[in-house]
Amino acid sequence: MIKMKNTTIKTRLSDNLKLDNLVNYYRKASTRLNAAKNLSEREHQLAVECSLFILQKYPEYEKKEQWKQVCIRDIQYFIRCITYCLVADSTEPIDNYLLNGLKELYQSLGLSLSCCISALEFLKENNELVKSEAEEVTFYIDYLLNSLS
């Protein structure tokens, strides 16, 4: 009987942990979805602000109008990928669609990954999200930064 009681206690503890994990998941889901919504609504504005920062930091790219548009497009793509991660609660969109060949692409275009890194750092510090949403976004930005380093 003692074994049954220990097994029952372990089962209940395990069930409680699963329930706690599920509750935390759903609590964070609301925050993640709000962050994704807010990023999506401000995607273009954030990309323009970020690109202006990048073009000031790297003036060699500012001379060509096409680089400005490419910069905005790429930052919007990063933001969109981060919003997909927030909705999926997974890094798979980053792993499967963003990082796959990114370094090689930038090298072939003669661009430095420093621009990407600076853009992500700017986005991390200037996204104007509430703290809990910013923390969720920061997780994926940090994941990107670590992958690009």
C-alpha cells in the first residue's frame, strides 16, 4: 500500500506540474499574441525608424536609394518572423525561414551582418511594447542575435 500511496502522490505532483505548465503557457500566450499584434501594427513604422538608425550608423549604405528600401524590407522581414515565433511559441520560423542561408546571402550582396545585428539591437531597445510583451520579443531577438554571432 505504501508504494501505491507514493505512486499516487508522484502522479498527483506530476499532474500538478503539468497543470501549472499549462496555466503558465496560456497566461503567456495572451502576452505573446498581444506582442505579435502590436509589432504587426507598427511593423512599417518600426522598420523605417530602425533603417534610419542603421543608415546613420553605416553611412556607406546611405548613398544608394536602393539600400534604404532593402534595409526597410529586411527589417520588416525580421519583425514578421519574430511575430510568427510569438504566435507559434517556437523558434522554428527563425530556424527554418530566416537563418537558413542569411549569412551567405548578406556576404554575396557585400553587406555586413553588423547591420542586421545593429538593427535587431535597435528593435530590442525601441519597440515601445509594455514590459511583459517586450520580454517575449526580447527572447526571440536574443535568439537571433546569438545565431548571427
